[in-house]
Amino acid sequence: MSNARPPHSAPLKLLKLLAAGLALAVAACGAPVEQRPGYPGTFMLAPASPEAGRINDLTWLLHGIMTVVFVGVLTAALVIYRRYRARAADQRGRQIFGNTRLEVIWTALPGLVLIFAFAISTSVMCDVQPAARAVSAEAIRVRVVGHQWWWEYSLPDQGAVTANELHLPAGQLAVLELVSADVMHNWWVPQLQGKLYNIPGHQNTLSFTPAEVGTFGGACGEFCGLQHAWMRTRVVVEPPDRFTAWAQEQAAPAREPGTDLARRGQALFQSSTCSSCHYVRGAAGPVGQEAGQALAGPDLTHVAARATLGAGVVENTPENLARWIRAPQELKPGNLMPSLRLTDDEVAALTAYLSELR
Ligand code: CUA
């Protein structure tokens, strides 16, 4: 037996490894991600806007090309391996170094594939994200401020401010102005549009027309610190009349507390550190910053109407709200909210007050 012959199992092992890798990759981008109760799944391959549809078509086309190249190269490698492997220790293959024709072919072919992929990608990028899109009176304008680690949404035309949960009307162009209050973030709701950076001191504009009613999950796509993974967001696309009702609710002043406990909570909110970072529009007494400016903490005017707390960390229930107020660093270590060392009674009062802010 000649020892020049390579072991047979090597290509088989490689093939198994590649198959496993491919299966993992497909599973990673295809499976809906449902990490916490009450949180929408993100199915990247189910576009819900024409823009995301174009990106999805491009994804399939490029993966098709890659599959043809991958299978072609692998098949050729296996055929060549079987047909031309050395059958004796001293056997040498034909030397083709310097063969101009061959070198031109194997340089030009991949080059053409890359040029085609570049051209088609650039064309889709220009279509789905034009440098300037005429903002008609119909368009919904949203200012999206990235914070460590939550999203501030304000709709200047509707006078609404909220956090982490954005509602949009189906069939109407949405124009998002992306900025940041601290470091670089990246707003990404894959079923609606491609991702785009929130950059400190610079405004990016992202636009799309949601086509389907539904709730779409998203996340921050740029590493921005300890809780980058818990900078989730949700976009609720609804019929225009439902959206208008939502925007009016969000723009309205906060409701006054209805119970004694909630009234104690309101007084505590206004007299303690809470109001130096958070804002409750319409509440008497000291408030944080003016609406429209970047806030230090989320606007709480209608906090109880949101589905999650801590940008997706937990469902928004009175129990979780109390947990958050008592020990914010336990649920989301590193976030800017300090533990105020409140008594159980104070936590109960604040929870009662904030739970009424629907
Ligand atoms: Cu913000 Cu990652």
C-alpha cells in the first residue's frame, strides 16, 4: 500500500462539516426567534413591506448564485480528487503553471460573478433607500433616538412620544430620522426594512411603507455596550384609524391617579429622583426635560400601554414593574437606572401610579 495516497475519510469529514454548518446557518436565519413571552417573533424571510420584499428577493438571488458556485466547486473538487489522485508514490501531475488561457478563465469567471452581485446589490440599495425621498404630507415622520439601551420614538406631527414600541399605519410611507443620544446604535426591524445606523451628531433617514398589519420584532444591530442584546423593539402596524387612535392616546396628557395609593406614588415620583430622568407629560410639579429633546430615561406618560419593560427584558405587568422599580440592576445589569433603596410601601405606591398610566 502506498503511503502517498491521502486518507479517504478527509473529504467526507469536510463534507459533513460543511453540511452541518449550512444547516445551522439556515436554522439561524429561518427560525422565528421567540425569546420572551409577549415578544413578537422575527421571521427574516417573511417581508412585510415592498422595501423588505426587494431585500428578500435579493437575498434569495444571491444565495442561489452562491449555491450554484458552492455545489459546482465542491463537485469539481470531488471528481478531480477521484480521477486524478496519485496512484503511485512517484506519480506527478501535468504542470500547468503559466498557462495564460487557464489563468484568464479562472480569474475572469469569479470576477464576473462578483461584478454582477455588486451591480444588482447596489441597484436594490438605491431603490429601497433613495438618498432623498419626497416626504409627502401623508408620510408619518418618526424621530428615533438610540439610547443605552432603549429606543425613544417621537412623532412630532402627532405630538406623541413613546419608547421601544412604535405603531405605524399600514399603507402609509414612514420616514424614520435616526439619531443617537450616546454611542452608535443600529435600528433594525428585518421584516420592514434593512438596518441603518443611529450615529451621534448625525441624522440618517430610513423610509418604508408597511404593507401588512401585524407586530414585527426588531433589535439593535450594532454592539453598543453591556445590554446591547436587550435593546429590542417592536413595530405594531395597524389600520390607519387604529393608528390615529393610538397616536391620539399617546399624545394625550397622563391620566390623574384614581386611588390613594396611586396618588402617593405620583407624589413620590415627583419628589424623588424619578422625575430627574423620566418625564410624565401633564403631571403637576417638577418634570424632567422638555418633550422633543433626547430624554435621559423613557417618557412614562403612557408606560402601562407598552407590552414590555426594559426594551424587551420582561413583559409589562404590575409584578414586573415592581421588580424593575425595586431593583432595576437585577433585571438589566448596567442600565442607567439606579436602585433608589425604596421601601416596599414606596415600591407599591409607584407601581400603582405607573400601572394606571395607560
Ligand atoms: Cu444599541 Cu446595540
